[in-house]
Amino acid sequence: IPRVWKSEIENLRTDLRGWLQQVAATQSDWLPVHFEFGFGLAPDPHRDPASTDKEAVILDGIRLRGSIDLIERHSTSDALRVTDHKTGKAPKDRPQYVGGGAILQPLLYAHAAETLLGQSVESGRLFFCTQRGDFSAVDIPLNDESRSRLRRVLETIDRSIEEGFLPAAPQAGACAMCDYSAVCGPYEETRVKRKQPDRLEPLIEIRHSP
């Protein structure tokens, strides 16, 4: 439908203009150095020339593969910053470190960049670069506290895999937004209440981590 197509294109143009204005007004101290920096993935001409097929090995053996949207260098300190662009809404509760275990990408990618590029990374960030996201950003510093919190989350996940205990334990309302309810069924939130609460303690601890 031409009218719908035209409306969508105009929305994209508006988002792009707002994105560029936000970057120009607030990020003059940061200089882009890598775009679509891939690691552990097959070669692709559309990725940054500095990309590598080598995996990033972080925190004593965690192996990562992925592609980082943007890596920038600070104009005076030379520290790096990793950015992942998001088109959805910014989270209501802004994460400080791991966001209850649901927002690990900023720290994981910051670690990966630091390992592969051999340079200090100041932070990982999510940039909600649309009107829907209010052109807002969530910056998570890569410091001793954030490293410790990420390590605890990954150790908990690793231990659960070793023990073979990966319970379906959704938070309230999560099933309504899940694409896999056809697999679990619509009553998982009810069933989780009958599970042994002590076995869910590690998961609950992660969910209370900011």
C-alpha cells in the first residue's frame, strides 16, 4: 500500500535525522574506529576489515562469537567504548551492571573488544537510536565491580548447565511476550510455583542483581 510505505519511509528518515543530531550534539569526544566488528564468525565483506574469525575468550575460558555494532576511541584518554544499537524502547529500570541477568551484551562485548584489540575498554553501552527509544543511552562501565557481577552470572549459568538443571521459571508476565509458548504451554508461570524454591535461588539471585 503506497501510503503505508511512504509513512514508514518517513519514520525511518525522522529516526535517522534524530540519531545524527543526537550523536553530533553529545558525542564529539568519541571517534568511531570500527563498525560491525565481527569475531569468531566466518569472513564477510560487509563487516569491519579488522574483524577476525578468532573467538574472544574472556573470564578464564568463556568463549564468545558475535559482531559489535560500533567501537569508538576517546579523543583524549584513548580508551575504547563499545556500542550496540537498539531500535526498541529503553528499559524502564536502567541496568547498572547486568540488569537482572537479562542485559549482558554491553559487558560481554566490552570484554571481547578488550581481549581481541588489546586495549583498555571504558564501557559497553546500549544506544536506543530511534524516537521509540527516545534516543537514550545506557552506559555500563567496565570496572572491577561490573567484572565481578558478570563473572557471578556466567558461573551460575555454567553450573546449571553442568548439573543439567535449566528450569522454565519465567518472571511474571514473561510468557505473554514469548515466542515459544507453543513449546512450554501457557501455564508455565503457574507450574513454576510448585518447583523447589531452594533450587531456584541462584536464578533469583541473578534476577535481583542490578
